[in-house]
Amino acid sequence: MDSILLDFCKAWQTFDADLIIQHLDDGFVYDSQCVFESLNRDEYANYIREKFQTLRSKNTSIGVSIVDDPYTPGNSMLKLIQGSNICFYRIKVVENRVIKGDLCMF
């Protein structure tokens, strides 16, 4: 999982969606407090490509770090910072494939 999380981190630093998409399982589901409905793999792939394209075109920078997940000891997650907004991105990996992604602001 560490190499997958590193790819997710690098994706947010470089806005390269393929670094994320390559790890998504066919049954992947994404949930976010910023998105009204769950997204499947294909919907998420389109969403993250468009999001990264928008961030790149606006010359936005996102601070990204890997931090311990306080709710699942022994696991890590991404901490994303844009201005004063902080989000946490958790992924669930089964057999080297990401099956779940959750972005939350708390």
C-alpha cells in the first residue's frame, strides 16, 4: 500500500491523474463531502482528470503529505491543503488494488 499511497501523493503534487487511475479496481467507489453521489471507477477517472486540469489551468498548488490515520491505527492517508482548506483522503487497498476512496474535511 505504501507505493500506492506515494503514487496518490505524487498525483496531487503533479496533477497527473493516471498515477491514481492505474491503481483503481474495477469495483472502485469514491465518496466525498464535496461530491453529492458516490462515483464508480469510470466516473471518478473523469472527475479527477477534470479536477486536476482545472487546478493546473488556475495555477493552483496543493500541499500534500502522508500522515497517520488516527481512526485506523497502522494505516496512513493523504493530507491535502489548499489555502485554509484541509482535507484528508483515505484509500482502502485489497490485493494491491484501490477499492475505496474517501475525501473528507474535518
